[in-house]
Amino acid sequence: MQPIELSQQEIEQSVLQYGTPLYLYNLDVVERRYNALTRSLPSNCRVYYALKANSNLTICHRLAQLGAAAEVSSLGEFMAALKSGFSAESIVFTGPGKTRHELMTAIAKGVGLIVVESVNEAQRVNEIAVQHGICQDVLLRINPRFRSLNSCEVRACSVDESALKPIQMNGQGSSKFGVDEEEAKEAIAILSTLKHLRLKGIHIFTESNVLDYAQLLDAWSNTIEIANQFRQAGHPISILDFGGGVGVPYNSVDQAFDLISFGRELTALFERSPYSYTCILEIGRYLVCEAGCYIASVVDVKQSKGQKFVLINGGVHHIYRTPAMQNASKYLQVLGKDADAQQSVVLAGQLPTPIDVIVKDVQLPETVEIDDTVVIYNCGAYGFNHSLTNFALHPYPAEAAYVQGQLVLVRSRGTIEDFFIHQHLISV
């Protein structure tokens, strides 16, 4: 069960040094993932690290050093990218509902690309660009007709997931992201009238955590076809932002994403295209997920109506996974008890709410007891950043990392006082 990236000895050393709950990373894994990805991709593609996966400054800094650009979806992420060493011009600002303040700050600091998600947003960007006397490069996000059954916006629907062939949503693919493909031609026509915008390309992202490279290739091929249609119509589309979608397995059984085959066939796609493009890949999960784990201590073991509960000194305020991702938390280990007989338990946290369940049905050693150490693997992405951190005012976990074999603290453990910063106690 235990990945080779972090040994039991290394995990035990981190607990001894920094206690629990704790996020532990291996930055050497991040570097290997980045190098493997960039070696496999066509030369016209560049990796943009998606800070939403993990915005720890040390992790971001390492990726900036390696040559990645950055994808952000908030002003906070934008500032984190700048603080960690990404240049403003290497940042693409994505996401729906950007505020005027966010846009003004990003433009003032020289952001490279802004993905506009509506005509309204494009007009706001144009107004701000006028104020700064610049012409802002933008991409238009498009909500395509094409979806696969593993699409991040389709997977939650009641569909037969046993059939993984691409499907047409036929009007069912409504989205808060972008403009519908059917309306994109009209939107581009309007953008072309905005003199302080320079439309450089399109952004289409539908797939999430895909392990079958052929499925992701189908979605990206569709994006190329849409771009080709705009080029044929005379629009100067030169940049394609594919979003992300390269997945990682959350168990020891599933096969890893076939980067070599994916890169080879993606290269062939571009060779067949009548037009050339510069391509953006917003990659977060693949780079950092397998490089991190979440570590907590057992604080109680109890029975209720025949069900065994194991409670840890953490919970969804530290590691929140949606119901669709809850099985990912089964990729875990109780240190030192791999050989013990197993039984089904509910692994839960310490919050005063029934939603604080890490995983409802997981096999843990029958001998699990108070003070045992539980390690949940593949938590380098959407772990700390995805959690309900303020629930019940338990302090934030610490974050530590191995860098070239050395254990370092990359975020101090939170304190109770953190929750009172910026509050104003008014006496009435």
C-alpha cells in the first residue's frame, strides 16, 4: 500500500519533529513529475502550474525554478504566484466572476493573459486597459458541446459511467464557465470591437483527473477543431488553453496516466492540423498530488450500533473531499500495522457535525488504537487548499517537506489566535 516516495522512517521522523496533524510533501517527486511531463509533451506546449491544487509558497517556488508558468483563479493566488517567483507575464488569470478590483490589480501588475468568461467581463477588462493605456492579451473561455462521461461537469449527473465514450450533451451541458460554443462566434465578433483587448486564443477545460489518455486526447482534439474553425473564419487564434485533466490513481491498482503515448499522439494531432498553435496546459494534480500525504493521530476508537468508528485529531477542516472523491481517502495506512487483520470502520474527524467523515467504509487494522498514526496518501493536491479550515476553530495543520533528503518546515502550525485576526469585538 505504501508508496515508495516517502518511507515509513521519513514519515515517522516528520511526526517526531513536527507532530500531527501534518501535511508532508516530497519536493523531489514534484521535480520528477514536472520533468516527466515536459519531456513527453510537444515542443509547442508549456506547463502552467494550477495554484488551486496547492498554493504553498515553497512548492510554487520550486515549480517556478523548474520553468513552469502559473495559472491562478483569484487575486490571492495571483499574489502567491508573484511571491513565490513567477513573473507576472508568465501568469494566466482564469475563473468566473472576477471582480473589478481583481482585474485592476492583475492588469496593473502586468499579468500575461486573462481568460474572459463572458462578454461582460471582456468589456470590464477593456475599460480597465483603457485606464492603464495598454492593450491586454486575453483568451475567451468556451463551454463546448462536446463532453465525455468523465467530464468534471458531467460526472455528477446520473449517467452510466460504464460507457466512457465521448457524448454530445445536446443542450444539457449548461455551465457557469465561459460562453457556449454556439454563441462563441458572436462573442468573438464583439471582442474584436474592443480596441484595448487583443484576443490571442481560446480556453476550453472539461476533463478532470482522467487516467485514460485516449479520453483526454478526444477532448483536446475537439478543442483544436474548434480553434481551426475560428482560424478558417479569419480570427487570429494562436493560443490554446486546454485546461488540465491529466489524472493520478488514488489506489495501488489503477494504471497511471500514459504520458508517453499521450505526448506522441498529441504531437500527431498538431502535425495534422492545418494551423500552428502555442498551447497552455493547466496542470496541478499530476505535479503535486502523489508528492504529499496527510498525517493524523488516532484520538478515539468506539462502537455505535455495531459500527466501529476511528476518530483522528483532524477532519474535513484539514482534508475535505467531495462525496465523489471520498474513496480517494481509502488510500491510507496505519503505521506499523500492515500485517494485522483488517476490518471495516468509519474514519472520522473531531468536528461537532456528522459531515466530518473522512471515509465511510475503509479497511483498517483490528488492532488500531489511540495514538496510532494514520497516513492518507496522494494528498499533495486539493488537501490543505480544499478544506473547511474555519469549522470549529481548530488550528490549521503544519506543512513540512523533504527537499533533497532534508526535512524542512514550510508552514508553521496554526494557533487559536489566528481565528481572531481581523475580527472586531463590538460592545453593545
